[in-house]
Amino acid sequence: MAVRQVLTGVVVVASVVAAAVVAMLGLAFFRQDSLIYFPDRHLRFTPGDLGMAFEDARLKTADGVTVAAWWIPAPTSRGALIFCHGNAGNVGDRVGKLRLFHDLGLSVLAFDYRGYGASEGKPSEEGTARDMDAAVAHVRDARGVPLERTVFYGESLGGAVAIEAAVRFSPAALVAESTFTSARDMARRHYPFVPAGLVRVGYDSLGRVGALACPKLILHGPGDTIVPFEMGEALFRSAPEPKRFATLVGDHNSGGILESPEACRALAEVLDAALGVARQGSTHQRHGAGVPAPGPGTL
């Protein structure tokens, strides 16, 4: 009798554990978006806080979603830059970077993915691609800047968005800052209990970067504890020429290009090669001091 009770107890415990595992995996599968996207509706800063004139823009996507954006014209513009931010916060947390691009002689379109800031909808992999398509169309059609004068710049998850779009549109140059190889690779690193087959979100940058014909600048830092440095190295190795790599200072959220003189120089040189030297009066010395970075966990 005692043996039977012990066996029954073991079966019950095993059943409870199995049910808990199934529930956990089901939650991971059906709520993956909540583990990837961390949108914030509140805009803490605008380009005007750093002395930049800007226009509010509303972009209409192919599936009818209205995406909010800022157009920041450069007085001596030599081209345009489309900025794709990371997975947390919104464009209001990145005005320091927008000032850097502006000071490098570029007009900038910074947009919020659906579900972020003042944009409608809910974020998804397909949705971020459509949002980027709308941004490209706006710069080309509404602002009159051709693709050969337009740079795509993405940070972290935004790098994956920019890489996917660059394969289809072939811009003047692509810059990927602290970008992962794929969402599945990130899941294996941060959620090792989730089988790879259950990860339905792709963002397969490693599988796409080899098809990029435009000049590429890959930026990553060895101190990045969220997106491993070796992922940036892998993207660079897989990318065809012309390409360049520059090292970032600091962690994923506490460092980046604004704290990295080497990366700033590399960006300026890549832009000079792709768009011509900036007119006199442009500068990249101002870094948006006092503007905080997005919160921990940003992709």
C-alpha cells in the first residue's frame, strides 16, 4: 500500500509539472509579442527640445494603419535618413541620436511602429515591415528624396527592420547598431526553456544580410549584455562588401553611438562615401546631453 501511495504521489507531481510546463510553453507561444515589444505611448522629448525644427507627419500603411512620424529637415541636407528604433519606448527617447544625424547634414524621418507613441495598432513582425514601407514611401514621394540619397539606420530590433527593408529597396547605405542575428537566436539565449520550433517571430537578419548590395556599417559593443557582441560579428562576416565594422562603448542601453567616438567617425565616413561630404557648417559634436536612453531590456 505504501509503495502504491508513493507511486501515486509521483504520478500526481509529474502530472502537475507537465501541466505547468505545457501552460508555460503555451503562454510563451501565444504571448510572444509581449516578450518582444515594449511600447510606450508617452513622448518625453521632441526634436524641438534639442533645437531642431520638425514637422509632425502621419504615414498610412498598406493595411490602413496610421503611423506617427517626425520629419526633421536639415538646412544643408545632402540626403535623408530613416531611423528605426529599438523594441522599447518610442522615438521621443532617441532625440539625441536624431540630433547626431541632423548635424551630419541629413534630413531625418523618425517614425514609431504601430502601437508605439502616437501610432495606431499593435506591433508585429509583419506590421513593423509595413510601417517601414510607409516610411520609405513618405521620404521618396512626399519629401522627394530618392532611395540612392536615403540611408536606413536601425538600432537593435530596428536594425532587423532596416535590414529587411534594405534587401528590398537598396538604399544608399545601411547602418545596424547592436542588432541581433535573429529573434529565434535571442530566444535561445534569454528563454532557453522555449523550444526553437515554438518561436514564430523571425526577424532573420543573419539570413538576409548576405543579400544586401548597398554599403553597410555594423556597430556593436563587446560590453553588450543583451544582444551578444558575437551576433554583430556574425552579421558582419555574412555581409558582402562594401562593409565596415565599428566598436561601440558601453552596454546595450547605457552606451551606443552617442558615447562612441570611433563609431561616430565611421558613420561620418560611410555617409561621406555614400552621399558626398557634408557642407560646411554641419557638425556631429552635439550628442543630446540630458536625454535618457530607453529602459533596461531594450532590443
